[in-house]
Amino acid sequence: MKRAALAFLQDWLQSSARKPLVIRGARQVGKTWLIRHLAAIQQKQLIELNFEKNPEYKHYFTQNDPQMIIRYLEAALQCTIEPHHSILFLDEI
């Protein structure tokens, strides 16, 4: 099952018409592992925001401007985010 899910995610990541993706499922089935693994094998920067552990992250998304959101995240996480080389993973929303 994980192999099929990973293949689907790799196809999604390579698509030029890619849209945001929601991964849903029961707790503790490997959703987070799958995204981390995808980022690692595709050599993408993973920006992982866990809203359960850090509820203050919601404040970065009050803007509708993606560039502003990226700037807020870069300042908060003290890193540089390259949108075309990164995966933004919003966990435990």
C-alpha cells in the first residue's frame, strides 16, 4: 500500500498542473512518514509545520498572499524557502 501511495505522490509532485494535496486517514498509519520519505527521495526541502505541537503557526496563514506567507515562515523558521524545491507539509491541522 505504501508503495502505491508513494508512486501516486511522486506523480503528483512531477505534474506541471499540480494543486495542493490533502492526505487524510486514520491516526498512526504513516501519512507523515510518507511525506518525509517523499521529500527525502526527491531531494526536496521539507517545511513541516505541526499545528498540534505549535498552534501559533496558524497566525502565518492570515494572509492570502503566498509570498508573504513564505516570508513569515522564513523568519519564524530561520531558513530560506525555495518554493520550486520545497514541500510545505501542514500536519495535524
